[in-house]
Amino acid sequence: MHTEQDRNLRIAGQVAIAVCLLMFILYLKPVTDFVGGTTILWIYDISLPFMALIGAIVAFVIGRSFGAGEILRAIWIGIALGLLLWAFGEGLWAYFELSTGEVPDLSIADAVWLLGYIPFLAALLLRYRSLQVTPERGTLITIVVVFVALMVVLIVFVVTPIVTDTSMSVLERIIYVIYPIMDFSLTMIALLVLLILLGGQLSRPWIFVASGLLLLGIADLIYAVASWQGLYETGEAVNLISALSDIPYYFSYVIISFGIYVQARLQKVL
């Protein structure tokens, strides 16, 4: 049974790596020029919601494996709901971009994405509280130092320039600021959970979930800055800065979903 479990995880890992490698190759300029930026855009936009949806479905299966009232049930169903809303947001973005060739600066997709952060963030906070462990002093100091340093960078290089940019509406500035703050919050809590679990078998899924959330935050940050500066382009006009946002963004969903699958295999629910 253990060998079969390892084999299934190995296959899933190979598929995840292959998917990420394929997307990376598609964004190489010679390949993009040959295949066509519009074709790659269709592949990207259509497949991305399914990456999030896979993670949502597996997380829901994990949640359902626990009894009613168990905290782990709430945690995994919260993660499932967050990913489901993100999948819906990705689908709306794809619809706007592929049907009209242009996505509004603010749309219903943003509302759905932002709603998705709420159950995801609540689930991670519940996971941290459920561990009932206080990090060691050295670990806690490291976390605080990293948190403060990253927060300073976020405020100085992202939040302040966007907030003071009067060329955007107040609502646009608020949305552009909320995204990196929420990404930062998710990443920090996931890393805190990972540090507490580190070394045990239970840490394996969270290594991938935390890494995926970190990539998501980096990709969103690059997108926010590039979009704010008018540098983000897609389709035939795709450029290096767009690729630096799109590729890690795509990878993040694959990695998060793989981490959730690892959890499902550990619990033998799949």
C-alpha cells in the first residue's frame, strides 16, 4: 500500500512538473513567435481555472472525510471554497479576455477573487490555532523580522506609490492595494503553519501550499506594479514583464493543488 501511495504521488508530481514545464516553454520567445501569443493566451486562460478547480475539489474531499464539527473539516472546506471562488474568478477573467480581447480595470472577477481570500485566510488561521503550539523564541524572532522587513518593502514600493497615484480612481487604488496585502497575509500564515509542522510527515503538504501561496503573492505583486505602470500585456503583445507575472502565477495553482493532493494521499481519501 505504501509503495502504491508513493507511486501515485510520484506520478502526480511528474504531471505537475510537466504542466509547469510546458507553460514555461510556451512563454519562451521563439516558441511564442512560432505558436502565436493568442494561441498561448487561450491555452493559459482556459486551463488556469481548471488548475484551481482541481485543488478545490480535492480539498473538499479531504474536508468531507472528517466528521461534522471537526475543526479540520472546516479548515479544508474553507480552502476548497477559497479555491473555488478563485477558479470562478479565473473563469470570468478568461471570458472577458478571450471574448472581448480586453479585461476591465475592475470587474466582477475582482469581487470574486477578493471574496476567495476570506475563507482561505480563515482556514489558515484555524489551522494555526488548531496546532496549539507556540513557535520557539528563535523561530518567532525570525518570523517577526521577516514580517516587518517584507511589510516595509510592501508599503514603500507598492502601497505608497499606488495610493498616491491620482491618475487612478479611489476604488482602483484600494483594489490594487488589497491584493498584495491579502497575498502577504496568506503567505505569512501558511509559512507559520509550515514552520510549526516542519520535520514531520504533516509538513509535506504545507511545503507545497506555502510555496504556492508565496509564488502567487510574487506574481500578483509583479502584475500590480506592471499593470499600474501600463507594462502588462497579453496575447501577441506579451512581453518579459508579463511572463514574469504569468508563469509564477500559473505555477502557484499547480503547486497548491499538488500540495492538497499530497494531503489527500496522506489521509488515504484518494
